Amino acid sequence: AQSVTQLGSHVSVSEGALVLLRCNYSSSVPPYLFWYVQYPNQGLQLLLKYTTGATLVKGINGFEAEFKKSETSFHLTKPSAHMSDAAEYFCAVVEYGNKLVFGAGTILRVKS
Amino acid sequence: KAGVTQTPRYLIKTRGQQVTLSCSPISGHRSVSWYQQTPGQGLQFLFEYFSETQRNKGNFPGRFSGRQFSNSRSEMNVSTLELGDSALYLCASSSQRTGWDIQYFGAGTRLSVL
């Protein structure tokens, strides 16, 4: 079974600072990896998706993620945090079919 | 283009009752998946329907069931509600055109069991 581990249930950054949210996956085959964001009282919105190919994936709202097979990691970054980035972020991997396996989530707080 | 619509947004039920939640996927999307989100267990896959057939199922008891209609709308039913069923239930849809693995989520139905 696939699994995803997100390091840090809460991350706090100052506005304008680098955002780094960590995700490690366990998969014996090349994974399909995703980052989703959830704002309060809303569903999940896809930020970006990795399939085989380029290791640096660009997403919406200035986010990007780097796939590192040697480290089984897929960390999410954004060079400069904005107040509107405050939300909960989920890393996910496709297990089979359309079944997504999610990490526990990381709540991002942005301080002014 | 309308997104995934889930109704109702909020529900309050008592233990032992049953509940039905509805999901209308994005027009043209034939795959509908359901997830349960709780503070303790996080996001967990319930099941997926495609062309009125259940294609995948997660590790939930038989009290959780679903179905899909010919217009791709889906419902999930929980019978004999337990306190632990209190959760946000999310529906997601996908299509071949946009990629089966790209799932679009609704805002969810928040179920409270008293």
C-alpha cells in the first residue's frame, strides 16, 4: 500500500518568507503525487501534480514542488508567503485507480 | 462551468439514524469518489463510482454505501449512525478529458451525529 508522510502538522512563516512544506512518500513504483490546499469550510483544490518526467513541478499561486526519487520526497515550496496562503495543505499519492492516499496535512500560518 | 456540488452543506443527526448525502459532479465527469475527513483519521477514501458501478472501495463498514445514477450524480448513505461518523464528507469527480487522476472536490457535507 502507498503511504505519505507530512512532516510538521503546523508551520508558521512570516509574510514574504519562504514556505517549505515537507512530504515523503513510500512507493515501490513511480508514483503519481499531488499537493492539495484546503481553505476553511471549503473542499480541496489541486495545487500541482507530478507524473513521470520533470522533477520540478510548477503549480498555481506561485507554488512548486521538487520530486527527489533518491529521498522519496516531494516537498512544496513558495519563495514568498502571502497572507492568503494560510490554509491546510495535503500531499497525496495515487494508490490505484482514482484512490488517493493523503498525508495528515500541514496547517500553514502566515504572520504579518 | 459549475463545479462539484454537494448537498446539503450541513446535517445534524442522532445516533441510530440514517443519512443520505448527494453529489453532483462537474458536467461530463463520469467518475465520482467519496472521502471522509476527520481530525483523528484525516482524509480517507470511501469508494469510487464510474458509470453507475462501484469501481473501488475503501476500508469502511457496510453501513457506508453509495450509488451513482445515469446522469453521474452520486449519493452516499450511512445507516445506523454512530458518533464517530461525524465528519466532513467530500465528493470528487474526474474525467478522461482532464485526466482521471485529476480530481475536483466539492465543498463537502459536514455531518454531526449527536
